Amino acid sequence: MRFAPNSIAATITAGLLLLAAGSTAAHARFDRLWVFGDSTVDTGWYNFRPSGESQFDQYLSTYNLARPRNTPRTYEMGKPTSSPGPVSVEVLASLLGTDVLPADEVIPLQALPLPADVAASRTPDLIVALPPGLRPLFTGTNYATGGARNQNVNPPGIGLFPGAVPTETQIANYLNNHQADSQALYLISSGGNDVAFALSPAADPATAADPTAYLTGAADSLAAAIATLQQRGARYIIVTDLPESFGTADQRTWRHFYNAELMSKLTALGVSFAWGDMNSVRQQIVANPSLFGITHTTNALGDRACTDPVETLGINSSWAYLCSPISPVSQPISATFAEQALFSDNEHWATGGHTVLGSYYLCLAARTWPQQFEIRFGRFILPIVPRPPIPCSTFQPTAPIAQ
């Protein structure tokens, strides 16, 4: 089919008008978003699986593991993530015109079109057994699990979920079940739990005395897993850093150490990646919160989007995973409060912070891989950058991008 010049001009003009209106019809050319990591990007892994932490599972089972399942899970019903609203990768996925459901989420029969006689006889929890060739089309794309360390499974009693799947294992599981996609966007956010483990005498006194070797190994092994992912075909990869500009002096020191080691090892291995500077984003928010629509900038009592658990419950961290209006542990103060807060509990970001961060990831991808955000008509180029909640012009230049 041939296009006359007037047709091309009309097409481009129409497209620009849609973009100017902020149409959600404009999406980048990434076909999917794959995610690996920890609670910073977990979109509900524990909705169907136990965390292995009895105190949490006791309360998760009362509403997150309810039958019939809470599908789709809504803000009002709660979901086992670190934010009372969408997390950053959910914001990003929406902007890309896709979704980012947990990779352990099963597909109920009622979600698929079925012949009337089969549909009438199905049971509420009957699950589709998909052949291997079809699984990539119907399974979730987010392997991240709260509490995950890079390489090691969590033993009980260290304050991290024993049911967490290490990030490197997540990547290996993905590669065992999928062909890496050269047109997909990949995002890896991990390492915070390794720093927490390395500084905890209760977890490992020897490591806490000198975390150098442990954190070097954690960063290097994750870099090697990311290198394998790229060697297998992944082309567009965002790797995030740890926010090293807040916390205790030891936390700041070792987060910086981990960040430097991870970037250095990725570069040495020849990985092409975009550095997601979460640390810089947090600093920009705190420096000018009104610019980002944030009112509550700290993780102190009074600024948290989720109420503190009663002391007798024995839950003193990560309670945002149990934050729901019907939860006996923690409740969101309000949807508006969460949308204006940076933190949901003592360590995790809330809806407001995740909205900023998801916008930043979209802007970072558009800056790094502009060809994925344009359509070409001969010598004409039509930009198709979606409009994020926080405009790209809001963000200051951040850390260098490795190519």
C-alpha cells in the first residue's frame, strides 16, 4: 500500500494532536515490561504464596489470600505490596500500555473465553494448564518478591521473608521458562535487603563486623546474572541503585559501596544498561516536594501513609504489606494522604513516591532509547512518548548512563 504525501501529513498531524491532548493511545514500542527484585518493585507475589514469616502470613491470610481471590485487587481491598497504591513499575507499565502482574499469578478459567458448556461447569478456582508455548502469553511478568536478597535464600529469624525468591533465581527462572525478548523493557531493583542483612549482627555477626566481602559478592553476582540476561537477548535494561542519601551512617556508607560496586561490575562485564538513579529522585523530591506533588517527605511517624501496628503484634517493619482498610494490622490514613506521601511505613515508599519514580523510569527509558518512542513515516518521525504524571522536564539530569 502506498501513502500519498497528503496522507502522511494528515497522519502525522492527527498523531501530534493526540499527543498534545495527552491521549493514552500513545504508547512506546516496548511489547512487555519484565521486572526482577525485591519489595521496591513487588506487585503482589504474596497474594497467593505465603511469605514464610508467620506473623505476616497470619494476617495476609485474612484478606490477601481470601477465597474467592481478590482479582483484580483494588486499593480498597488491599494487596500485599509495600505501597497502599500502585508501585513504580505499575505506573510505568500503564504508561507503556501493558501490565506487570506477579509471575506467580495463575490464570483462572473465568479470565479466558470458553465454550458455554465448559464455562457453565467450571469451579471458581479451576486453573488453566497452559502448554509451555503459550505460558509467556498468559503469565505475569513480575518475578520480584519482597524480602529478596540477590543470591541467598533467607533463613527464618533474620527479619526477611523466608519465602522470598532471590533475585538471581528470579532471573534464572525467567530464562528457564521464556525466550528473552529484544523488544521488551527489563527493570531490576535489588540489593537493599543485602545491605540490611550485612549490617545485622543477628543475621551474621562476622558479616556485620565487615560487610565488604559480602556486599561485593552480592553486587558482583547480580551483575553476572544481568549480563547473562542480556547475552540471552534482553536489550533494554534499567538497573536501579539504592537510595544512599538517607538512613543511618552505616546504611548510607554501605549502600554507596554497593551502588559503586554494582555499576563497576556491570560496566566491566560489558552490560548495556540505563542506571535508574532512585537516590537522586529521592533527593530531588525532598529538595522541592511541591514540584512533585509530595507533602510528607520523611519516614517518621506522622508522615507515613500507613498507620503503625499495635506494639503487641510484634510487627515493627514492612507493615505496608499488611496495609488495607480491612486489615487488623495497618490501615492507610487515606488515599489522598498516600498520594502525597513519600513513605508508606518505616522503609518503603508510598503511592506519591511511586508515582514520581514510575514517571522517572519512563523518562529515563525515553532519554536512553528514543527510538522506542517514535514512529517513522519515511523521513518523518512522530514522537510517541506517553505523558507521565510527573513531566520529564521536572527531573534534573542524574547519574551517567552506561551504553
